[in-house]
Amino acid sequence: MQRRPVLTAALALIAGLCPPGLAWAQASDWPNKPIRWVVPFPPGGAMDAIARILGEKAAKTLGQPFVIENKPGAGGNIGADAVAKSPADGYTIMIVSIGMATNKPLYQKLTYDPVKDFAPVSLLAVVPNVLVTNSTQPNVKTVADVIAAARKDPGKLSYASAGNGTSIHLAGEMFTSLAKIDLLHVPYKGSGPAVSDLLGGQVNYMFDSITSARNHIQSGKLRALAVTTAKRSKSLPNVPTMAEAGVAGYDVSPWFAVFAPAGTPAPIIAKLNKVLTDTMKQPEVIERLDAIGAEPVGSTPEALASHLARESAMWTKLITERGIKLD
């Protein structure tokens, strides 16, 4: 009878020692088959483009293809739920946006936990939003003009978004909160129809992604008033930041990052992190990202975890104060 505790302790010790050894064995053989890269939004957007650009180049380094799987729906929650329930073997990863930080306060019934169910890999890039207006409006040339007009007619001027809970919507909520103004939010099903109505004069303003707004800005159809990031965008270097334009403390930096299912072996996370961060330094990749307005970042897994915590705290506070709910 006295031998049972000893045997139990020995088994516990063995169990405790096996996972690291197994993890290193898995990592030394990884990857030996294609890697599934889930994009939880439809093809065509910045998120999809970033995954395809990086996946194509990283595949050449690893010797295995990255198979892009678009799994849209419910603000990215359908794709995230699928990845959270996938095997933690390094063969399923997901590109995410700030929804990883906003969906928990926005949705009351998430089927996954953004922190507990995922392992951070690396920040990838930032794609700034930009406050734009129809260039035919002669009296709106600065952010100060927007604020003055909104205070003159509270609730009568509108801003479009690509949908409730998107970074475009939340950028507007941050603006109205910090500037202490009242603008009417008009959500659309995607950026395309929102920009179309902005060009047509049905709405007054929009915090659009540089990816979709830049061509209209360069053609003169839209007037760029400010970018949402803390620093000026390389794509629009002459456009001030919102803070420079007079909205102190404003910083909405739509970011993209890679996560894997929780429990993915640390050595595999490290290898994946290295190949992605190295890929983002390639001149051709930088050029292709610049073409969609994306600025490469890169980070350690630990830095991404800290970034997610800060973003979650910031957006939870704003969403709670503004009473925004999506279900």
C-alpha cells in the first residue's frame, strides 16, 4: 500500500516531463503538411490580403503551403470559434483584427474566450482608418470644421461605417466621445456601399480604411481630414493625425495579428513567429503591404499578449460607456 503514493508521484513527474519533450519533438518535425490559415472575414479586404501576401512568402521558407480558408460571419466569431476548437498542433492559425479585443464586450454570448482559447503568435500590421468627407463640401476642410458643424446641429450630421462593431464604427464612437459631439451613426453591410453613399452625399463623413479610401482621396473625390493612428500614415503623409487635428488622446490603430489555438507547443509558436516576422522584413512584402495601406509591425508573442490586454481594456471601457451591444 505504501508503494501507491510513490507510484502516483512518479507518474505525475513523468506526466509533467513529457509535454515539453513532446513539444520539442513536434516542433522539430513541423511543418510536414499544409498549414490552414483561417481568415474570419470574406475575401477582398485588408485582412484577407495580408494573410495571402505573408502566407505566400512564408510558405517558401517553411516548404509547406499556407492554405487560406475564409470563414466569415458574426463579426469574425464563426471563424474564431472554429479555430478555438481546432487541434493545437501548429497546423491551424488565424489572422485577427481588433475584434479580438472588442467582441467580448460587444457580444453577450461568445462561444470562445479571446484570451484563454488562443495562443498569441505575432502582431502583423496596422492599417489606419482615415476620416473622410465628400470633397464637394466646401466648408469642411478640417476636423475642427466637423466638430463646429456637429455642435451647431447636434444629431443631424451623419457618419457611415462598414457595420456595427467594426473598427470604422468604433473609430467614430471614439471621436464623438472625445470631441463631445453628437453624430448619427449609419451602419452599412461593408465599406463599399458606405463609400458609395458618402460619394453620393447621402451621409456626411466616414472613418474608412485607407485600403478602400486612398484611391478616392487621390482622385479628389474624397477629402482626407485626419488619420486615426497616433502617428501619420506613410500612405498619406500630409494628412494630420486626429490628435494633431485637435482631438487630444485619440488613437485608433486597426491592427492585425496571428493567433493559434491555446496549447499549441511553444517551440512551434516560436518558429511560426520567426518566419512571419522575417517575412515582413522582405522588401517585396513591404511594398505589397504598402499598396493596401498596411504598415508592417511584427512582435514577440508576449508583446502581442500585452497589446491585446491594453486594447481590450480600452475598448471595453468605451463600449460600456457608449452602451454598444450587438446581440
